[in-house]
Amino acid sequence: MSKNPLLIKFLFIGAVVALMFFFAYPPKEKINLGLDLKGGAYILMQVEADSAVNYEATLRQSFLGQQFKDDGLTYDSIVVVKDSDRLIEVKGTDSGKTAEVREVFSNIVGNWTVDSKGGGDWLLTMPLEYANAIKTQAVDIALETIRSKVDTIGVAEPTVQKQGLNGDRILVQLPGLDDSGSVIDKLQNQRVLEWKAVSYPPGDDFSFQPGLSREATIAMFPGGLPDDTELYPQSIGTGSAASETQAWWPLKLVSAVVGSDLRQAYRSTGQFGEPEVAFTLTNEAGRRFHAATTEYLKRRMAIVLVSGEDREVISVPVIEGVIRDQGVIRGGFTLDEADALAMNLNSGAIPTSIRILETNTVGPSLGKDSIERGIRAGLAGFIGIMIFMVLYYRFSGVNAVVALALNMLLVFGTLGALPFLFDGARATLTLPGIAGLILTIGMAVDSNVLIFERIREELRIGKTVRAAVEQGFGKAFSTILDCNVTTLVAALFLFTYGTGPVKGFAVTLTIGLLSSMFTAIFVSRQIFELVLSRKKRDATLSI
């Protein structure tokens, strides 16, 4: 073999080493440690998804009663059947107005099964798939609400994810945080929604636009803001935080609607297919909102999210018609913007309850001890394998040790490179992940053992050194590939169906297997080629 191709290959190996070193160093900055290594707060929550179905049935119960009254239809009772949140029983409707009653059912519970029991009594059944969809949506709303609250805590690399066979549990891991009590208080502190009327400056033609500073907005009012008015900020812009600006709205102090008045918000479609957000209010709030929207017709009212002491305007629609308990928010939304707005509105009125199942605080000293033990175990394994390989395979064992060291660098470099490869997704190294690394050390050297034994067999039958190396790598390749592929399949299942630490083990194992194939099959062979290129054809090989 000419030296030019070999030089190119070693230049490639050198570039890989330099790149992996760049991504791996310094490890404290490039490799994120999990909760079990860094310490922090662990919180496991149970979402009572069944209560969301009861909430939906109760909501439809209220709508039916209101619609019957609005249409002048009589009834004796509308009740959600006990022990079965999917059933609503309607009794005492006018038997002579069956068509009108069915029309109400069609408008309010159109996708439910409607059975007549005779004598003006009805049984309404929520479809099972609809109930399951409500449960899924309730968990998703709770998940997004908790995630938005966790983002305000300021913890680096938090974990907020579904867990459990039914996906109705939420796991929150906050590395580096040692006060789980304050976190639980914040997670349980619901954000609420308020509707407030905009205070217009004197003589304004209702095309009012807010000022981009507090001073500019106040200057619109001769003599300063009215006593019943306060300024509230609204973020404008969809890019990075640096590109966002704030507009300041002058809003009435008294709210027309507060958070507990909202029943539900969801994305819907307008007359021309444009995304919009529909919402429903409680009966009492509906009466109050009817009066407010009558007073402020064709003017703006602001939707304000309140979280503790923070208040932020999220939308300021024009009231286009009198609203009682159902309305629509239009504002030129995209699908994602409409979904986000509906999620924000629902975040103050989660239609289900959440229980804290487990809380735990892992001290950083425990994590430090785990890291030290893991490093000691890894070094002991590495040194033991290095001594064995050098004693048993002599110079070729040195080749394996070099490949093994490079394999470890590739693993850590790949973990550090993941944010660049997968759009900011940062790897988290956990204690099971360290176990995966230690296992990788043994599996990496296994490939070298297979290759070296193949080379020995070829030498025993009289092959030249060059031919033995060529045949040894060629014949061992299929065996190494089969072994690693089967292990990769197992790692894939662990990553797909596992949670938290199990996924961490699968990630490090997968990276270790792929890097070991590269070092054992490619790097180790080039080292042999470099040695043989400096020897005579009849030279021996130290193996």
C-alpha cells in the first residue's frame, strides 16, 4: 500500500480526535449531569384524568340547562349519573316537543349517543373515544402548565415528562435544586385569567394603539392615568427574546372576568378557515360578561395572565358582539399561535386535579460520591483490560489500548456534540449512563479480541503477516457487526420504551457500540497498516 492513502486516513483520524476533543472539553461545561449525579429535586405527580371527563360532563349539563331555558323548553332535571361520568340523564322534557329537544342535544352534545327512555326522559352517553381524548388532553394541558412553571424557576436542564403505563403521571427533575418544598408550592400555584376593559384616552376613535413605553402611554392621558386604570405589559414579537418589545396597555382595575370563571378554551376554525380561539365561561361569569361586552361593544378588552405578582397581557381583541358564556378570540393567529393561546387560557383552569405522589431531594454529596465511584470503577476496568491486552497480545495489545482510549474520547465527544446534531438537545449523563460507559469498555475490547484471534489463526496456517491481518479483519467483521447490531436493537427498545435513567443507559451504550466499531475496525487496522508499512514482507508480528 502506498503511503499517500495511509496518510489521508491518519489525517482523517486526527481530525476526528480533534473534533471530539473540542466537543468533550471541558467536560463540566459540555456534559450535563443528571439528578442522581448533580443532586436536586425529584417530584412525581399523578394527573387524575378521570376528573376531566366529569368536568366535561358537568359542563355539558350546564349548557343543556341554559339552552333549554333560552329556547323556552321545560324539563324536570338534568343530572350526571353517579359512578358514570359518561352518562347524563335528562328527565321531564315536553313529549310534544321532541324535535326541539333533539335539536338542543344536537347543538350541545352532537357527538354523544342520545337514547329516548320514553315519557320525555333521555339518556345521553359520551363516546368512549371522546372520553379518552379528553383524558389525553387533560394530561397534555397539565404537562404544558407545569413545564411553563418550571421554566420560570431558572434551573438548568430540567426534566418534565410523562411517565407511567397510561402516561398519566408527570415526572419533574430539577438538577442542582435542593428545596423541593418551594418548588411544589410554585407548581401548585395556578396561573389565572382575567378580562379587563381598555381605558381609552379622551376623544379616541377606538383605534387606540398602546405605547411602547410606560411614559408614552401615560402621555396619551391629559393629567395622567385615571384613578381606575393601571398599565399592563404585553410582549410583542416571535423571535428571540432580544427581538421582543413590550407594549403598555392602560386597563381598568376591575376585572370583568377572573380565572375561576373560565371553563375551557380551545382552538377552532373561523368562517373562512382561519384559526381562532373559542372559550366558555361559567353561568355567573356569563351574565357578568354579557353586561361588560354590551358596555364595551366595538372596543378592546384585554386578556391578562396573572401568576403571583406578575401580570402580562396575552391578547387584546376587539369585542365584535355581545358575549355571554361563549365567545371567540380572533387576531390573525397561525395554528401554533392559536394552540399556544388556548393552552395559556387553559393553564389557569386545568380541568383535572393533580396529586403529589412522591418528592425527594438528592444531595450533591451523594452525586459527587457516585461520580467518584464511577470514575474509579471505569479506571480500574480500563487499567485491568490494558494490562491484560498488553501481556496477552504484546505489541498488538498496545494497538487495542490506543483504540480503547480513542473510543472513550469518541463517546464523551459525541455526548457533547448532541446539541449541535439535534437542535439543542443536550445529553444528560446519569449513574446508569456511567454503567453503560463501563460496559462499553468491555464490549469495545471484545471486538479487538475477535480480530486478533482471527489474525493468530491465519498466522498458524502459514499466511504472511500482511495476509493474516487482511484476512483477520475481513473474517471478523461480520461477527462484530452481528454482535453489535443485536445489542443496538436491544438498546433501541430500551430507549423507546424506557424512562429517565434507562434511556440514559441506552444512549451511552449506543454511542459506545458505534464508536467501538469505528475504533476496532478502522483505527486499529490503520495502526497495523502503519507498522507493516515500515517492515519487510517476511517480518513477524508481535501478537
